[in-house]
Amino acid sequence: MTKPDFRGARGSNVGDDFHELWALRQALALLDPTEDLAAVIVEGLRAEDERGKPADTWDGVDCALYCGGDNADSAKRIVIAQLKYSGANPEKAWTVSRLTHASNKKKDNSVIHRLAKAFAGLGHKRPDLITGGNIAIRLVSNQPVEPTVSKALSDPNSSVYATLLGGSGLEKIDFENFANALDLSECGHRSRFALEESVLKTISEWTEGDARATVNDLLSFIRRKMGMPEAKGEEITRQSILARFGVFDLGALFPCPSAIKRQEHVIPREAS
């Protein structure tokens, strides 16, 4: 049996595929009326939210989710996600060494340093979100996180914690906030195939049309947002996703909400 070749462009394409599917899965939540997700941005934050900081501040942001408002000033919660996918070694764990490894001379391009830099940049703009615990920093990967990493993040006196602190480039007090905001729960779970199946299943429940054709169109839309220079920082909203379905109102996809009001104070009767 021929072994899959994940070198060069092939390996990169696998990661891009995962990125697009994950971003699309988040974007579909824009159509859920029970969610407060207002906008999804791929490859950074909204253009106006990045102003005032060096461009490399946002290198670790593969996807940003704005909840309760569609920009940094109005949002009630913001999720920053960095996506890492390996088709060749899905079982390889994220260790302290991998998270803090930097390959450039400045030693500032490690996974944890890039996430920490984006956290600090966003926190400078909205410090109230940090104090309220409303900034989430999410590492999303099909590879698991080594248990010692998760354990160390809650133990400031451990040597592993000190290593993570040093790799982040943050001051100790800022790293404490960063550690509290760091979400590793989406590591070691979904493959890109499971993501694709989930997206297909969701869309097939919404429309009687060809779900595969709709998914392909939506992925093409996400891909252009990721790859076209002029699309940098543009938001994906409920209306932009609805437009891909060829409709402009949620009522075209979902049943109308019930107009019958629930009675809170009911008097039971023998007849009933």
C-alpha cells in the first residue's frame, strides 16, 4: 500500500482544508438564533481592530469570533483561534517544547508566543474583556495536548509553568490572565473528515437541495476570504452566509417562531 505523501504543498493543503472547514463550522453558528455570535473573521481581526499595533501582532490569529457585537469596541466576548493540523502525525502531542519552540532569530514565532502576542494586543484595546474573562484564546488541533501542559497552566509554582511563561514573552501578571483564557479543549478530537461530515449533516437538515454543492460553494467563499488580499479583515456575517443559500431571511431555512405565549401561572382543573 502506498504511504500518503504529506511533504510540501500536499501537507500545506491538508492544513488549509482543515482551516476552511473549521471556519465554516463556526460561520454556520451565525444562523443559530440562540447564539450571540455576530461575526467571523479569518486570518486576523477586523481591519480597523488591528490598527495601532504592528502587523505581526495578529500572526497567531487564524480565526476570530465576535460575540454580542461585530467589532472589538462593541463585542461582549471575543474568541481568538489558531489552527494546527497534521495529517502525517495526528497522534503527536503538543508538548511544552513544541508550544514554546521558535525558529526565528527573535524567538517570537512559537505557537504560545503568537497567541500571547494577540492576547496582549486585544487586551490593550479592551482590558475590560480580560478582567471579565471574556477573551478566549483557543488552540484548535487534531493533535492532543500533553497532560503536563494543562496541569502546569494551573500551577504557577511549577517549572513547566515557568517555561511557558518565558516562551510567551509576557510579564507574569499578564501571563496569569493569558493562562486563564487559554482553551485547549479542541485539541486531539476532530479530523477534517469528521468536520466535513458534521457540516454536510447540518446543511442537509436545512435544505432539500444538494448539500454537497452548498458546502462546496460555502468553502469557496471562505477560501476567498482567507486568500484574497482585498478580503483581509472583512467580516463574515449572518447575511453573507444566508446569501450563499440564496435567501435573505432565516425564515426561509427555519420554521417561524411560535406565536403562542407560554403561560407561567397555570391553574390545574379536574377536566384538564
